[in-house]
Amino acid sequence: MAGKLYNLIHYKIGRLTVVSENVQKYLESRKKNRYWNCMCTCGNIVTVSTGHLRDGSTQSCGCFYKENLASIHKECVVDTALRVY
């Protein structure tokens, strides 16, 4: 039984907006997953599978992780500087 076909163009999840379907990647896929070209708010274009868009596991091109990593690192440096042994 085939899965449902979703048209995700203009679908927005997190920082990504679906702009088109990536047919070439679909044809190369062994599992025949559908893939979508998505534009991030930072301007990067990333290809994401339907499953990752629908379950929310991919919400940006990676820029969100990089921004949060910098803030987490700052908090760790401040935290370790205040420790008393």
C-alpha cells in the first residue's frame, strides 16, 4: 500500500519554507522517499525528506544549531569561571 502523497510547497516548519520538490533526489533514492528543496530564513537552500519535515526533526539548515552552540559555549565558560573548588 502506497503512502499518502503530500504537496508541501509553501509549508513552513521552524525556519524552513518548502519551495519545490527535488525530483532528482527522489529518483536516486533507494527507498523512494520524496525530497523537498527548502529555503531557510538565513537564505540557505537545503534538501529535506518528507518524513523529516512532517515530524519536525529538521527545522533549519543548521544555522539555528550554530547560533545556539555559541550561546551554550558562552554559558559554559561563564559557569566554569565561577566555580569554587
